[in-house]
Amino acid sequence: MEKRPVEKIVRIVTLAPVMALLALSILLGAQPERFGGIGNYVMAVIFLTILPLLAYPLQQILPGWKDKGRDGQRKLAIWMAVIGYVAGVLCALAAAVPKGLLLVYLAYLLSGCLILLFNKGFKIKASGHACGVAGPLALLVCLLGPAALSGLPVLGLVYWASLRMGRHTWPELLLGSVLPLAALFLSIAVLLPF
């Protein structure tokens, strides 16, 4: 029997792409006009959820990745997410999606770039898991208001599970939580003139 099964379950159900799907679905239910049509919702799910999740099965079959274990899986997941985020922003611009949805795409792209920058460029480990929960939560607060803060316990569960499993330290979790906030503020600043 594997150690810490509850913590592992928490980390699986709170993967960044799963949280993106949840946030997109909440936003669709609360303010469908933010999408400008169901097609834009489906497009967002493809770019923010499906493409990033493909990293997990692809890691098992891609040469150069399949023998790298959990570390390789984590790195491929970050790369697949950024690919999805870049493609999403490009398609969103081409499709002229509503500004609120463009904010979502841009915030995800900048969050992914910041995670890459810190983890690869600065060699400072920032929790992608914390980023993947804090980012959607911050977006929902920004777009739906303070009621979305009711999702904070989910972030607390991620911290608890990550610390108990030894996957991250407090500083890594905190940095992973702050980066999407910086990305959101930067995204708002970029989109304000438009």
C-alpha cells in the first residue's frame, strides 16, 4: 500500500489542468457572456486543460522523456502547459474572444512563463501545483468577485498535501502562489488600454 494516499489524491485532483477546467466551468456557469459562445469555452478547455494533461500519457511514450521518471513528467507537463497557453493566446487573438477570456489566456501564459523562468532560468523551484490552484482562484476573484475566495481551502489542501509528501517546501509553495498573482496584475495592465 502506498504511503499517504489521501495526500496523493489531493495532488491529483488539484492538478493545474483540472483546476483550469473547474475555473472555466464556474466562469461559464456564472458569466457565460465572458466566453462569447460555447465554442470559445471548448477552445479554452482544449488549450488550458487537454493539451497540458497530454503530458502525462506522452511522457510514457516520447523518446527522451520516458526514462526520466517523475522529474521528466513534471518538466514535460510544464512545457505542454506553456505550449497550450501560447496556442491559446494566439487562437484567442485570432478569434477576437471577449476581453475577460483573453485575460484568462494571458494570465495563464504569463504564469507558465514565470514558472519556467524561475524553475529553469533562475534555478529556483516554484510550485507549479500551487500556481495551478492560486492562479485560477485569483482569476475567479478578479472576474466574479470576493465570493470566489471560498476556494481558498483548496489551496490550503494543496499546501498540506505537498508538504506532507515532501514535494515542496513552504518557500516553493509561496513562490508558486505569488507568481500567478503577478501574472494576473501584469495581464490586467497589458489589457487595460484595449
